[in-house]
Amino acid sequence: MTVHRTRLHHRTRPHRHVPHPPREHAKGAPSSSVARRLRARLAADQGDVPGWVLITLMTAGIVVALWAVASDQIVQIFENAMAPFLGGSL
């Protein structure tokens, strides 16, 4: 069973309702409180950058290791796969 991170987050910290001040701006333009909350949320959201960096570096390391060990076989597999589409000109 997979639990989405956002749902888990909302269960542990319930949302508090904050009353909004009346809107005194042109239609379609965001109110200053909405813009202020949006900027605060974007500044607080750091995400999982170290995790993605680690995954990217590990994937690159695996590709380099496989290429170093089996480069001839990988090139041969690619050429065999492309030959029918290119008329055997590889």
C-alpha cells in the first residue's frame, strides 16, 4: 500500500481555516494576502533535492560502469536493432 506524501502530511498537521480579508482589487488580480501566502509557501518548499541528486548520480554511475564493461556488446545490440530500419547500412 502506498501513501501519498501530501495526504500523510495533511493527516499529521490539520489545515487551519484563516478568514480572508475582503478583496479590494481589480477582478482577476491576486490579492496581496494570496500573493504573500504563495511567496511564503514557495520559499518554504525545498523539496527532495538531495534525493534526486543522489538518484541521478547513481544512475550515471551505473551507466558508466556498464558502458566500461560491455561497450562492444551494447554497440552491437544497438546496431542489430537499428539495421532493419536503416537497410543494413550500419
